[in-house]
Amino acid sequence: MSAISTIEGFAPHKDYQTWYRVSGDLASSRLPLVIAHGGPGCTHDYVDSFKELAAHGRAVIHYDQIGNGRSTHLPDKGGDFWTVDFFLGELDNLLAHLGIQDRYALLGQSWGGMLGSEHAVRRPSGLKALILANSLAAMPLWIAGAAKLRAALPDDVREALDRHEAAGTVTDPEYLAATREFYDRHVCRVTPWPEEVARTFAAVESDPTVYHTMNGPNEFHVVGTMKNWTVVDRLSQIEAPTLVFRGAHDEATPECVQPFIDRIPNVESEVFADSSHMPHVEEKEACLARVERFLEKHD
């Protein structure tokens, strides 16, 4: 692949700074694609592979949401600060800063898809295509799905999880090892984890403010401010053509994504047979090709 030009910068938002990187040319006739990472509280690193779509002539924009990565960290802020509305405002600000608010595509992965669906139900006129990757339409559906996946873990792993959660010792090495068993099955099935995936997890560990506040200590023990979140009853308001996908082994279970498929008016869907929560890592070529085919229809 020939070298793709990149620029990095910061978009001022209120008193804070959002780090971003543009791969490719924003002046291209193809839709620029904005990537919203997961978490809440992860970084852009683990979804870095989407930058390869710039080889098709479109600009691909990654950013670290405030609180994370190279953007402003605010470890003293609590649940009243870290809200969906705050992150929607940051996204709108970034679009305006880059001058693409009138014509863009948005790919939200996991929590990024929750953010993407909340963005799309507001019917922004510039949103020309939406991709909801390994995401969920309601947190109670996610929690129920995680419970089923957890029930299928080996007995000793389940016992360790239950015991430490009851005792509140979720930082114990035994609990963390049991958590990794779940992650290796349902988050990323490539072992060892690729460097960009490990980088994101290390970043969350170094400052878990947003993740612990909004989600909880891990992917399946959700006790944060988002535990009752849902967009199900608003999905019919989405006007943008939408692609929904997940992996066959995904922690985003079929029940999590079915409301997207049932309720978004203009929708198509895909399941990647050999992936869990990161098809863009686990089946990169197939995933990127599917995303590009969808985008091409709306360029």
C-alpha cells in the first residue's frame, strides 16, 4: 500500500482538547469517515486499522474522546460530567472543526456505536452513512447477553468471578485472570493481542476514569451510569443508511443488535463468522472490504 498522508491536531472543545488524526485527503470527493472508538473510555488505537480505508481515496478521521488517550484527561470528574450529551457535543465540535459537518460518514464501534446511534437519531443533515460495529441498542440487552456468555465459561472461572464480585475485590489478580478468559473468547480472539489492542487496554488501565464511571470494572460487570441506557424506542428516527455488523463470537450478542435491524428504516447487516468483538482486527481484510462496499454506495 502506498504511503497515505496524515495530519494530527487538536480541536478545542469548551476548556478541553480533542486529539484527532486525518489519514488521507479531506478534499476527496469520497465521503470522509469518522471513527468513534469504544469504551466508554478506550482510545483510538485498537480501531486503528480502519485508516487503511484511506487507500481507497477517502479521508479517515480517528480521534480520542476527551478523558482518554491523547485528549484532555479529567480524572476528578464524576458521573454528572461524563454523559452522552457531552460526547455528542464533542463529536459535533470535531466535525465543525474539520469542516465536514455537511457531508460525512460515521463508524461507531461498541460504545462508539451507542454514541453513533444517539447522534443519528437527531437526524444531522450531514450524516450520509452510518456504521454500527459490534454495538448495542440497549445496555440491559448487553448485560443479559453477557450473563449468557458468562454462564458458558468453565466452572472455576465463573466461581472466581462470582466470589470476587461479591467481595468487591475486582482488582485481585485471580479476578483479572478470570476476566481475561472472557475477553479471549468474546472481545479479541487473536492471541497474543495485537500491539494496538494491548495499547488501548493499557491506556484504560492507566486512567480508567471514564470507563469505571460510565460502564464499570469490565465488559460484563456493568454497574456504571450507562447501565439502564437504551435507544431502542428512537431508532425509527434514523434517516441515514446504516450498516450493522458483529462477530459470531461477539460479546455484542444477536439480541443486542437485533433492534437496530428491526427498527432502523434503511439498514443492512453482516456477521463475521471467525470474529468476536473486533472483526477489524480478527478478520481485517473481510471487515474493511465490507465497510468500503457499503460506503461506496453512498459516496
